[in-house]
Amino acid sequence: MVRTYALLAWTWTRAAMAYRASFAIMVVLGVCLTAADVAVILVIFSHTTALAGFTRDEVLFLYGSAGLPFALCDLFVSNVDRVSQHIKAGTLDAMLIRPVSTWLQLAADRFTPTRAGRVLQAAGVLGYALAVLDLDARRLWMLPVMVVTGAVIFASIWTLGGAVQFLLTDAPEVINSFTYGGGQLTQYPLSVYGRDLVRGVTYVVPLAFVNWQPALYVLDRDDPFGTPGFVRFLGPAAAAVLALLAALAWRQGIRHYRSTGS
Amino acid sequence: MPPRRRPDHNPGLPLAGPRTGPGTACHRAITLRRCVSFSLYARLVRYGFRKHSTYVGAALAGAFTNSVFGVLRAYILIALWQVRPNLAGYDVTTAVTFCFVTQAFIGPMQLFGGGLTLPERIRTGDIALDLVRPAPLQLWTLAEDLGRAAYLLLLRGVPPMLVGAAVFGITVPQGPARWLGVLACVTAGVVVSFAWRYLICLSVCWLADDRGVMVCSLLLTTLLSGMMVPLPLFPGTLGEVVRALPWAAMAQAPADVYLGTAPIGPTLAFQAMWAAALLALGALATRAVRHRVVIQGG
Amino acid sequence: MIETDRAGRSFKVRGAVVHAVRDLSFRIEPGEFVGCLGPNGAGKSTTIKMLCGILTPTSGRVRVAGLDPSRARTALARRIGVVFGQRTTLWWDLPLRDSFELIRLLYKVDRKLFEVRLDELTEALDLGGFMRTPVRQLSLGQRMRGDLAAALLHAPEVLVLDEPTIGLDVVSKAGIRSFLLRVNAERGTTVLLTTHDLGDVERLCRRVLLIDHGRLAFDGTVGDLMATAPGQATIEEVVTRLYTRGRAVPPPVEPV
């Protein structure tokens, strides 16, 4: 499956590389676009040394550790939320006659290699934050776990967004508030947000486990909302549950499409 | 004998005859004169409104997304204002209101770009049909865009404000004079935004790949219009420069008028100046496009 | 090779139940070349979608190459090739060559075999001139040839075509028809073709299915078809009679 995806993505990459100058410009612009979010953080911290109890470098750490899985998903999986476009254009039928899962085809369709710039940008910010923060080396094992869990969570949200479009073909933009909204939310410490919102993103849509809860462990800080210590390690479990839900929703969506037609 | 007047003759044009018929200098002058009637543009505004009112689902979905982002950004500003109250001359409530007002502007001012069908028409060549109409392309498109903005102001502008009011509480302009000022500045903001987007769209004519320009425009507009963070927060001279740029006229300026932190007159003048400058550039660009498309057939 | 047993498909449209296809039973043996006729809205496209696995039947049974399309979609996909006349199965923004490459990857066709097949199809369909052109810039005839090649690259046993000659000029139609005959004769590919063009039926199909109002109204050879209305000279007249059974017939238009 991974091999099929990689080969498909490579075909799109080759086609994009035929326009070298355009390719390079788009990579640079992609980096600039996401760097704008970093610029906002820097502007905010030009007026204060701490935001909701977190320093600038800690916020950059949060930004990078959420931004990296988000950018990875944006690169590899985000096209899954174009279900509604494909249904309207009739191209979903063309995918159903191929011997490959529709999810894979949708994810690989119009693979945009220029988004890789954003991955590098997020990794760069994360690297900077790790370098300047004085972190306990024994806690750093959580870092790769964070990135993987984060990627699974974002990918699941994107998949759920796509699955919903089998029913709500006319309003696909609603999904953006969960996918890109989730990306925006996780850039800052959750102590910035209200209690109800934080509860929502901990127990309903587990965005808190993308970077907040694991980061509390890595930074060795207490949760301002008072969740007990073991919650820091629930990330993989939350991601697994969400992924299962997303897979079921997707299958249901395809079944719905095939039993009602377009 | 003088030519007889036909009953359906347009009184704006001279009668046909040997001195005014085809081939004469008079005829050439008439056919080159542009049709500039107010009722035409009023109709185009209405048409633009009606065209976009068919996409209710998309507009409401956009309103939902804008509201969600408004809530997220508001929390961040609240956290900042907790450590620095009265930063940049705003208090907490004003800052939160600023947040939702700029989110409300996303729809009408199209701060994420788009809203014009020009790039597609340029790519397919249909732009040639638009250019031979007896009305300036830029004014025509502006009229339709104003209709679109009016519709989106209602459907994507009002909901985030309501959400902001419900979740946090927002400030509201005092008095009818200020409300009129807000309306004038919002309209001016739409015009500036249109003029910028129009220029970007026309650039498609000269570039093989328009995505780069679109992303560049997106970057400049989102960062410099005040949508991501209030422009007064930009430090020092950078802040002053940024507030003088056209993108500030799109969102920051009308937002400040709404909040009462800026006077109506000078703000309107600032917006009008940029609108005039960009529209003038647009007119030059249109002439260049006409030359390229209609005369050269490119 | 293709078998339906009282297959049916109904839709709920604004509260009412619409039977697009009902009680459809037919059997197509391997190597046959079958045409499918029917007035607009008769249920031909719905039938094709059920055979491909895009739509699941609401009643009855469908089997293609021994597989149930609604359960074994991916297994079946390797053994059938589909051409939609009104839409393309190619990738809109990519050059034709890249579309074929994606198909090779999706169907996991061995590279050497793929190159041989591609050369054959390029020759037979004259694709060489526009291999590097993006699909969206191709003319209708070129795109249709591209779609045909795309459907046959993985050497399927069954080829299903939904109005492949629609909108094509006379020369393009003739080219596609002779190609389809070759595919059926040389490789023994079973071909099922829906069409409005009776010229396709006359020149290509040994057997004809006529679907009207969702039911199978006729199943037999072209000769049998002509025999249903002795006295009618042309196939147009025969088919018009079958489409408009019992209803007022518009008078035939005489050539000027």
C-alpha cells in the first residue's frame, strides 16, 4: 500500500518538476506562508515574555511539534478532503473502477510535492526550540511518539472530513474548521483557551494529544487544568481510537455512495 | 432633408446619415465611446448579489469556519491582553471585537483571494468576449464584485459577529453617524480589495503559471491586512510602514473605524487614495490586456 | 462472462421510489460483442454502473467474470476495462503518457509487458502525436482514443463502454469501430457497448440488448431485431418502432 502510494506520488512529483522555476517558487512561498504563523508568534512575544504561562521558546516548541505532523499530513493525506469535488466532477467513479482502495487514490491524487517546504519549516522551528530549551534528555523519547501520534490524529480528522462529504456534498468548507482549525489551535499552549474548549479537544476531538499533553511531559510542567499525570501518555491510545472511527466512517461513506449513486 | 428619427432611436447617439454613417469620423467617435450608464452598473451589482446567493451552503460553511477561527484568535489576544492590558490603545473587549470584525471581513473583502472569475476566463480565452463589450471591464467586474460583497457581508459577515457577541461580548459602534462611517469604510475596503485582486488576476495574462502570484497575494493579504494580528502590534517602523500599505486599507482601516479607534474622514481618505491608485493601475493593465488579447490574439 | 439474474436498482427521489432498472436478466458469454440500446433514461448507464461495481443493485444478482462487483470491486477491477463516453478516466492535468504510467502503477502491470502493450495500442490508436499533451488540451477524438488505450493497458478480459462514439466525427468513429473489432477478434475480449449510434450496432454487434424503462425489451441478433418489424426498411425505423411502442410516432423526416 505504501509502495503504491509512493509510486503514485512520484509520478505527480515528476510532472511537477518539469516546471523547475515554478516548483522552486512554490516551495519558497509555501515556507513563507507557514512562516507567517511564526511571525505572528514573534510579534506577540515582542510585547511580553510569557503568554498564558509559557515563554516564547516553549510556544515555538509547541508550534513545531504540532506543525510537523500537520505539515506531514498536509503533504501526504490532505487531498482526502476533496471528496465533494470529485463527486461533483464525476471523477470518483473513475477511481472506483481501479483495483486500489479509493482512500489511497484520493490521498495520492494531485500530490503536491511543493508542500514539502512546510515540513522543513516546521522541523526547523522544532529544531531551534529543542536547541534553545534546556530539556531533560530522558524525556525526549516522547518526541517521535508525539510526531507519529499527531500525524495519525490529523490524518484521521482529514479522513473523517472526507467521509462526511459523502453526505454533505455541498458544504465541504466546514471540514476546514476542524482540520486547519485544529492546526491553528495546536500552535499555542492550550492554557490560552477556555476550559470548555480544552475539554472538547481532550475528550471529543483528541487534538490535545497532538502536542499539548505530551509536551507537558517533555517540558516537565503541570497541567494548568489539573489533569492527572498518566493522561500525558494516552496519546497513542486516543490516536488509535480516532483512526478506527475514521476508517469505519470512510467505509460507510463509500458504501453510501455506492448504494445511492451520485 | 434631415434624417427621420426612428421611434426606438437612442437619443444619446446622433442619427445615421451621410455625415454620421459608417466610415465617417463621427461614427468612429461614437463606437469608441464607452457606455457609462448608472442603471447598468446598478443592475450588475444586483446580478452579482443574485449570482452568489445561489451558493448558500458554501457561504454558511465559510461563516462557520470564520467563526471558529475567530474564537481561536480571540483567546490568543485575550491571553496577550492579560499580561499587557491597553496594548496598542485597545482594551480586551476591543481587541476581541477586532478579531471578530476582521474575521467577518474575510467574506466580503475576500481576504483569502478569489471571488473573481477572470483568471479562468483569461486561460480559456473568453476574456476576449469581455473586452469587446461597450463598458470598461474593470468597472463591470467591480460592480459584480460589490454585489458579491454585499451578499457575503450578510451571510459570512454577520455570523462571526454574533458568535463573538455570544461567547465573549463585543463592542458596537455608537450612533448613526459612526454606523454610516463604518458602512462607507467597509465599501471602500471592498473596493481596495477588488482593485488589488483585479490586478493579480490580470497578471495571469503574462505568466505561464499563476499559482505563484496567487500564493504571494495570499501571503501579503493575510499577513498585512490585520487579519492574523492587529497591525498596531507590529513593532516600531515596521508597524508604521505596514499601516500605510494598501492591505491595511482592506481590513485594519474599516475595523478601526468600527471600533472607534480611528476617525472616519482620514481613514476614508486613506482608503480612497489606495483605491484610486490601484484602480488606475488596473485601467492601464486592462488596456495592456486588450492590446494583447484582442489585437494580437494572444 | 457477464451474467445478471433479475437485477434491479431503485432510487428514492423526493420521497417516491424510482425503478431505474428492474428484473434484468441476461447472459453474455466470453468473446461476445454485445450492443446495448435504449432511449434516454432507460437505465443503460445504471446497468453499466452495476456491472462495474460503482453502484450496488437493490435486488437480484450480478456476476462479472464470476465475481460479484459490489463485493469484489478491486479483484474485478483488474479484469475489466471501462470507458465512459461523457467523462474521462484519465487525469485531467497530466500529460497522456503520465496517465498511462499511473495506470501501470495502479494495476501493477509488469513494466516490460506494459511497454509492449503501450506500443501496440499507440500504433493501433495513433496516439504518438499527443502523448506529451495534457489531457485537458486534447480534442474529443484524441481523448476517446486515450481513454480506450487506458482501459486496455492491463489486458482485461471484459471491456465495457458507455457511449464511446458520442460526439465524434465520421472518421474518428470509423477508427474506433475498427479498433474495437480488432480487440474483440484478436484478443477474444468480451465487449459490451451502450450506444445511441445505430451505425455502431450495425457494424459491430452480433447481439443486441434493448433496455426500455428499466426492463429488457429485446435480446437477440441484429437479424432478429430487423425481423421484429417486417416491412420496415432501415434499422432506425425498426428501433424507433420498439422505443415508441404504443405511443404516437413523430413522422419520419425525408431528406431534402
